[in-house]
Amino acid sequence: MATVKKSTSKSVQAKASKAPAQNSKPIGFVGLGIMGSAMSSNMVKAGFKVCGFDPLPAARKSFRAQGGVVCKDAAEVASSVDVIVFSLPNPDALMSTSRAVALRARKGLVVIETSTFDVEDKMAARAVLAARGVVMLDCPLSGTGAQARLKDLTVYSSGPAKVVQQLKPVFEGFSKANYYLGEFGNGMKMKLMANLLVAIHNVSTAEALLFGKRLGIAPDLAVKVLADGAGGSRMLDVRGPVMAQESWDDATMKVSIWQKDMKLINAALAATKTPAPLFTATEAIYNAALGAGHGDHDTAAVYDVLRRMCGG
């Protein structure tokens, strides 16, 4: 059984009160989307020199504005740093990026892979990198894009324990906590468990807030009161306000991307022959959100799906 070890960073408030000390070794980021941009921004604030690349010009422009050093491609990032954080959209991007990084990797390079992919896809990328002496860690994240901006992320790290321990300052630069879970791939196993709960809690939050509204309780008041009681959850804290304000246009996890995570959970449930009736019940709601045009919206839009089901 894997040993779980937790290391927590200092509070964001405490760090904000001090001028960040300059960290000597630069850190690389490949993938500067919702999660990558938030993490890299926090690394800059923590005093790291951060080099990064994203194929989208807008992402590169935003990264430069926050103090990052833009590289022309992933290979240039690999030639400039000793540690690279991957935050990528799909397995194809993971493989192509791994090949590019392997071509120009510095000796001793470590890749922190934070995306949510099938373990087999991560293992294939790890093999490409290992052939050139690069160590990859499987380190998916628990938290939304909004949480990432506040450094309110939990890392599920797996891979060589010594390497994970050496990178403690890096993890502390963009997360609140890091749990070491043992051999490569255990991070993703924990991530699937976490996402199963997120899927359920997100829909249950929408149900409760809609129920309250139909009882005459304003959603914003419901969020405040419920969060302080036994019915509270992180999804109520994070997505409850989005549902109350109907501000799901500003996505921190798009419904269309969430479908990828749902498929991974389903595959793992089938492989382990695990019954999950509550998770299964949420699938129709997320599918309906796609059908209702919420593909590019935050998953908080499940509130709108339930509201339409009752005609208002």
C-alpha cells in the first residue's frame, strides 16, 4: 500500500506580506491555459524565473505580461530549465510535447505532469522521456482554475520519492499541499477518486440551490448559510457562488473538457467492476449541459440544466 505523506506550503496571506525571495533555478511551463497560467503566475510571485510556451499567441502574451519568459517552443523550454511543469489539453499534446522536450532536454531534467489523462498515456510519454534520461512524475491536481489562481491546489504526486522530495519548493510555489502517493500512476488513481466526488458534489450543489430558490431562499444566501453547516462542500464553496450569480460563462473547468474526465472515471469503474450509482446519475446532467450549449461554460452550468427541467 502506498504511503501518503503531506507537505503544506505557508499560507498565501503570509507569503503576500513579504517580498518574494529570488529562487536561483528557473522553472519551465508547457501549457499556459486556465491551470498552467495560474500556476506559472504564482511561481513568478514566489520569486522563480519562469520560462514557458503555449501554442496560442494570447496565452503567450498573457504569460509575458505576468512576468514570464516566453520560449519559441517546448524544446527551447527543455534546454533552459531543470524542471518543467506540463499542463496539457489531451494525450496527443502530451506525446508530442514529450518528444519535443526529449530532443533538447538538459541533463537531469524532471517533468512534473499535472494533467488528467489515462495512466497508460502518461506511461507512454514517460518512456519517451526516460529514453533521453528525463524523469517524469505523475502529479495531477485537485482544484479548479479559480482555486489555482489562489494557490488553493492539492498535488497528488507519484513517482520516485527522492525526486518528489527534492522538488518540494516547486510544489509549494503553486499549491497549498502535496500528498506523495507512491509509485508512478497512483496520483492519477487518487485524481479519479477526487473527480468522482466532484462530479457528484457539483450536481448536488445545483440541486440544493435550485430547491432553495423554489422554496423562496435566495441562492446567494443559501450558499453562505449552507457552507457553514453539515451540508457544506468544496464544490458548494467554489461553484455555489457561480451558480448563484449565473456567471458560468467565465469557465474554470469547461463542460466539454470535463467530459474527458468523466470518461476516464467510467473506464476505471468498469475495469474495477465498481458500482457507482450516484456518479452514473450525474452523467445525464452533464450530457444535457453540452446539448444545451454549455460546452464552453463552467460545469456550474448544470444548475441551468436542472432549472430548465422544472420550466424556469
